[in-house]
Amino acid sequence: MTIDEYRFCVIGPGRLGSTLIAALARAGLTVSAVGVHHEDDTGFGGGPTRIRVVDAALEADAWWLAVPDDQIRTVAERLASSMPGARRSGRAPLAIHSSGLGSLSLLEPLHAAGVLTLSLHPLQTFAGDGKAEALDGVPCAVTASDESVTRLGEELAARLGMQPFRLADERKTTYHLAATVASNLLVALESDAAKLMSEATGREDGLRLLAPLVRTTVANLAARGPTGALTGPVARGDVATVRAHLRLLDREAPRVASAYRALSLEALALAAPRLDDETVRTLKSILSGEAKP
């Protein structure tokens, strides 16, 4: 059983789906159709034939469900209901979903119909330009309940230019939380930082001013790890600066103050080995709220 034998139908030609279609084509794999809801008007033009989800079982034997998480099981049920009339090849059909959080159980209606089930989650955010290159070098979580299907998923991820790694189904919530903190909450944090910068400068381009600093910080983080990349007042043990920050935040931005305290306590844990004990105790007392800034 190899991935080249399958005829794919990507269901949901959105940001991820359009990227998958391009990557499958680039890899020389067969994309026989694109599955959409009958009422969809996505504007996806060219390429494989657009078909309704209920017809997808007739046009392919591998279905990649690139739909929102809350639609995966519904689409799986619609596909499973079409399975009895589908043309069967000599191999077991394959269904894939790309939810970072969702369990393989979302595909249970298809599994019960004899379909191999797999989750492939690219650890990346997609802008929606539909370019296969967006997957190049991206880590990809592979989740399956069977060793042979896991190897099939690893083969497929590698063919699309990704770097596969195995992820247990029961660890997907923790995995997805890590990705959310790293990406989505970083965006929220930088939004707060941009507002503070704009307030300080009286300009509207706070984020543009911060962008070089953010890019360098992320590059250092990737190259040196959290401990090596950490700089700033907590890393230096600069108690007076931390006090000044907290006085301002407590007065003018108490919501941001809570985030500052929590994240600075993590920074302190990273910096503690290079600071003296008294400085660590003082900073911990201030940041935890045991002492006033």
C-alpha cells in the first residue's frame, strides 16, 4: 500500500484546502475532485472538478477533510452514507482530517465503514494564497491508531514537503494548546504591545516600530532556546524597572498587568540561575503580588 495508488478528493477548498490541492499536484499525486457543500460559492476556479460532498465517495478513494473542526464528523457521516454505492478498488480507502485538536474519533463513521483513518496537522498558519511552498519544511503531526496507517501518513506528509512526527491521539489537546499559545496568543500579546508603543509615541504605527525587535527575538528563540534568547529587566534582575512597569500597568492597564506578571514569573524561572538569591526572591514577591511594586 503506497500513497501513489490513491485518488484524492480534498473537501473544503479554503486556506488549507487550496494549499493541499497545490501540494498534492506538485507531488505528482492524483487529485480527482474537490468536495464542496452544494450551496457553497467559494470562487475556487480551475483545477479538479468541484463536486458535492455526497458524491465524493464515487470520485475518489482518499478524502482529505480540510473543513472546520465542528464540520468534520458531519462530513464523515455524509461520506460514510455514500460508501455502499462507491466503486471499490483493491485497497482500503483512506480518510484524513487536519484538526490539530480533534481526535481520530471524528472520523469514526468512516472507520466503521472500513475506511483507514488518519490525522495530519501541519504546524503552520496559512495565509490563503494556495501555494504548495507553504508546506515546505513545516512540521506535521501524524496521528493514527495503526502502525501501517501511521507510516502511510508519514509518507504522505514527506511527499508534500513536510517534516512528519508522531503524535498520540490522547495528547492532541496539549499539542494544540502549545500551538495556540505560540501563535495566536503571541499575536494578542503583540497587539497589546503595539497599543502601548502607540500611546508612548503618539503615532499609529506601534506595531511597525516593534516588528524588527519581534523578528530578532523569534530568530534568537529558534537559534538559542528560551534561556539563551531571554533579555530585558527580569533577565538582568532589574528590580526598579519591573516596579516601574507594574506601577504603570496597575494604574492604566490592569488586564495587561496580569499577563505581565504571569509571563515575567516564567521569565524569572528561566533567569534565576544567573541571578543572586535575594534578587530572585524580591522579583518573585513583586510579580506574585505578595509585595507592592
